Amino acid sequence: MVHIKSRKHSSFNTRINHTMTVAAAAFLLPIAAHAADPALPEVKVTAKTENDFKADKASSPKYTQPLVDTTQTITVIKRELIDQQGALTLTEALRNTPGVGAFFLGENGSTSTGDSIYMRGFDSSSSIYVDGIRDLGSISRDLFNIEQIDVLKGPAGTDGGRGAPTGSVNLVSKQATLDDAILGNVTVGSGSQKRVALDWNKAISAEQGSAFRLNVVDQDSGVVGRNELKNKRWGVAPSFAFGLKSATRIYVNYLHVQQDNVPDGGVPTVGLPGYTSPDPKRPFIGSAPKVNPENFYGSVNDFDKVTADMLTGRIEHDFSDKVKLINTARYGKTSQHYLLTSFMGSTANLLTPSTTDLSTWTLARGTRTLKDQENEILTNQTNLVADLDLSGLKHSLVGGVEITSEKQNTWGNDGLGTLPAANFYNPNPRDPVTGLNPVRNAVFTRGATNTASAYVFDTIKFSPEWQANAGVRIDHYTTDYSAVSLSTATANPTLPVGTPVPTNLNMTGNLVNFKLGALYKPTKDSSVYASYSTSKQPPGGSNFALSASASSAANPKFDPQETKNMEIGTKWDLLDQKLSFTAAIYRTEVSNEVVQNLTDLLYYQTGKKRVQGVELGVTGAINRNWLVSAGYTRMDTSVESGPLVTASGINNLSYTPKQSFTAWTSYQLPMGIKIGGGARFVDALLRGTDGAVGTPAKTEAYWVFDSMASYAINKNIDLQLNINNIADKVYVAAINKSGYRYTPGTPRAVSLTANVKF
């Protein structure tokens, strides 16, 4: 992909951008004009997904029925759609499901890292899975080794155990097959974009059913529309398969990824709609102009280094064509070492003198934020899948057990250095840092959760028209937490300042989750259904951290957070099962939230939140050349019990757009030309409340339009041109809790990809 930035202020860069755009168009036009054949021959390359957006089933063996007969909203994002849009990361791919995104920038001076996903009103970052197993750690997941993404809306406690109240995301890895194929692509472009990827599949022995697949990626890029930021990573993912033609199949996959990025702390919200002066003595701040969204207020010494390793083994054995055993084992480890120069635009930090001379305004750089963390997971999951006839009824059964050990270690560091205040409108990231020498100190936290789980699912078909499904899961968990902090005069007045203070907490418990569904089929390719499902999140369930504070939801004395979801929907496979239409209405209630009673100022689990809405979707092919994927959602959210959570005082949940829409369509023209385009709408986001004054209480809604054109030079080579944010829309992609900082939306960018396949 060639990303060509359109928002540079220098005339030199403007000329370069224009020249590259014209050159790309000029390069494509003569090729199209001289194409002799009305349509180039199609080449089947199994390492690349077929030309289709529609999936028939979810990837998990726990879903035995086709999507049209599944009593839950599930969005499947296939590889073809990912490739057409030029999506490289999970966050980019999730734009294809409405109401899901990285809307929250962080709290106070902290900045969210990795895939910080909000879904239906709640943070779902701890409910991301790879091949059905929880994936831990703060990492921006690259899609170079991913075949499709399953987005499950609603509680997933029966499927995966403890988790977010409103959904989960499962990434499906590429596997070795018996077809020889090579697919490579090269990307260059704006933002110093440089990327190369290879997908090579080789049959080792067709007779014995063994194969090898290798996926690799190397990227060294900036961030379009943002100075100094860097996205640099490389990854390798070999995969082996044995016995593909036999009753016993063995898969061995390994993934190694390294990232060396410069993180983004955002830019000040001064000048945005809704911003007023935080200081009544300096009202002129409220009318100050916006800062340049390209500004970087951190330091060139900031870094975000991530290393991830994942080793997975899976054995499948067919006892018959009706009974199958699947056993999956994994060890995974993710390490992150992160340093960001943070800031807050509060009155104390916005060091504006009593003057309107903007060149003299400065912004204090706050405490440098460091994260030195390591996550590990060791798990074994066994599933038995069976199709049986019992008492004259057809049963699709799945039973399983799972043993999992998850750990998280976090270390404190000294020697983070300090920086002088930044010029507010012209910050210098090369300002000298004083005392930079990060070294681990005595402060640490260690959390571990061990879980033993058992579950069973059954779908019963009473007749061709009627069926019901049920599932139940029991998790027995133990969480151990230890930490060492340094005493302070306020928190530990009887100890010398700086004395190590240990904390040791633990808890154990059982979680029982279930789901029920009933389905009627008006035709063989349609369904109408109703379902009920639950999930639970115990204290420390999302971050392995327990707390002795009576005001913290992580205190072991509290019960798990509970979620109940009711959904009614319909699904139709149209046009000879090529096009899927879905519609659902739902209500999700989250209870056992920890809130403060304003009478006695004590904390109780009386909080309750509600999300209800409607979601529509259409995916597939209108005809053999015309593909479409679209979704719309409208959510009404509220706090049913407890204090309001938005700065505006509106009774809604924060970081949850009321309406969202996403669409993408493409059409295959003669002579090997394909064109496509899409639109994205995100409604206003209400930020959280923490007492900040003068900052925007919400962001503005926005539309973004994208496009794509590709041309097949021959059966082995094609070029793809993407233009994202065609109208160069200026918008806020994410905002922090206090409203002092925001992440600017990506401006117009052009990308050019050269694909080679054999």
C-alpha cells in the first residue's frame, strides 16, 4: 500500500503528494487501455480467501450450526473484505462491524495501548481470542496471519468463561493446506509507509496429507497525519499440518511478533467544539484556536516495545462422520516495555501567561508514563463434537473441558527522566530529557488466575422448522495477587517515606453461565429466533489485580459483575444463499456494579447499567461480480442504578455512539478491473466524568468515505489503489476521560499495493 498524506502544510509535500497520486493513476490507465482480453483467467490460490464476503459458519466448534441457524448476532469479517480495504490491524478491520472501535484514549495522563476495543458500551479489550483461546497483553494485532475475524455480540460467558459483558472477538489463524500457493505483497507510501508480506503454502506429501505454511511480515511506517509517531514491526508464523487426508489430523502453529513503536499521547482539545476556558481568570483560553493535529507533545525518546510468542498444537480425530474430538494446547507470552511523555491540559499544566500572544503559550509535560509488563498463558482445551439421534430427535452436541493458567507481572521503574514544558502550538519533541535511565525498582504487582472449566452445548432439532439450543459452563477460578508499593506520608504516616509496603490478596470462586435459544425456520434458508445468555466477571477478572480498597470493584469481598442479555432476531440467506440479511433487537443488563452511596459514603454493589438497541446487517454477493458488506446499529444506553457516568450529565454510557453505520461494496468489471468503496458513520461520543472543567463533554459525529480500485495485470500480478477518507474529514477518533486530550482521525491517505501470486 502506498499511503499518500494529503494534509501537509509545505508546498513541497503538497507537490509530492499530487505527483504520486497522478503517477499512480497514469500508471493504471494505460495498462487498462491496452488489456487485450475482456476478462483475465481466474487463478485459484488457496492461500488467499475466495472472492466472497459471506461466511456460512463461525469458526468455533462450539457453534455447530450455520450462521443462519445461530441464535445470536455474530459478524464474520473474511479475508477478502480485509484485503480490499487494505486493513492491516485488528482495530482497522473492526470498522466493518457497527458500534465497535477504539473510542477511549485513556484516563488522566495515561494512554490506552494495544487493541483497546469498546463494544456495546463496555471495554472488551480483555475478551480478544485467537483460535478460541484468550489472547493476553497490550498489543496492536497485525492481520498478516489471520484468515477471518468473528465478532460475537452479547455476553460470551458460556463460550469463553469470564469476560466482557457485551461481546468478544475471535481471530482465526491461517492453517497449512494441501495446495501449493505463494502470495506476496509490497507496500510503500506516505507516512514513510513500507511493508512487505509473504504467504507461502507447500504440500510436503499429498499422499500422507502433510503440509507447511509460512507467513511473514515486515513493516516500518509512520502514522499518516501525525508527526514523529512510528509503527515498526515484524512477524513470522510457520504452520505445519499432518494427516489432512486421514481421520487424525495434527496442526502445529507458532507466531512470533516484535514491535518497536513510538506511542501517541494525543493532542490538546483546546479549540474543539464544546471547549471553554478552564480558568475564569483567563477567559481568552476558551477562544484560542486549535492546535495542529499533526503535533507531537511527547519525546523522541518515547518507545513502545512489544514481543509476543504463541505456540499452539491441535489434534483432531474423527471417530466417525458423526463424532469428532478436538484438543488444543497453547503457551503464549507477551511482553511490553512502554514509555510515553504524557500531559494534561488542566489549568495547572496549561502554562499560559496573561496574554493572548499564542507564541508564548506552553504546556507542562506531566509524569512520564511507563508500562513494564509481561503476560503468560498456558492452556489445554478439549472438545467432543457429536451429531446423534436420540429418542427420535437430532442432537448436535459439544462437550468440553479447559484448564488454564494466566499470569501478569508488572514492574515499576525509576529514571524515567523529565522534560521542559512544550511550546503549546509548536512543540519540540527533541527537547532535552534530564535523567533518562529506566531501571526497575522495588515496586511490582503480580497476578495469576488458574481456571478449571467444563461446558456442554446441545442443539435439538424437533422438526425441519423448529429447533432449540442450550449451553452451560462452570468455571472454578483462583486468583492470587501480590504487590509491593512504596509508602507515602499520606497513605502510610507511621512509616518512613519510601518504605516497601507489601500486599497479598487472593480469592476463589465458581462462575456458572448459560444460554438458551429457540428458533423457527420459515424457509430452509431463514430463521426467526429468541435467546437468553449470561456472563460474569469476578473481581480482578480483566487485569489480574485485586484491591483492598473498599471503593474498588477489584476488592475480593465483592461478588462478580453479572450480565444478562435477551435477543430477538431474524436471519435470511437470499439469492441462492449468496447474500445474508440479519436483524436483531436486544437488551443487555449489567448488575453488581460497585457504586458509592451518597448518604453514608460507603460502597455497595447496587449499580446497574443497561444497553438496548437494534442491529442490522447485510453481507455477501448480489451477483457474481457485486459484493457488499454493511451494518447499522442504534443503541440506547443508561445507568439504571448508581451515579451517572458521563461528563455531560446525560444518562448514557460513555464512549458509546448512539448510532453507527458501516458499508463496503465492490464490483468486478471486465478487463480485470475491480472498483469498490465504502462509508463509515460514528455518532457523538460522550466522555466519562472526573471533575475536569472547560473541556468538551462529547465529540462530534462524523462520516468518512473510502474507495478502492484494482487491476489485474495478468493472472499472477495485480495492483490495488485505496483512498481512505476521500473528503479529508477532520474528526475526533478517541477522547480521554478528562477531555484534555484526543486522538485526531486519520486524514486522507492513498495506498497502493502490489500483489503477486503463484
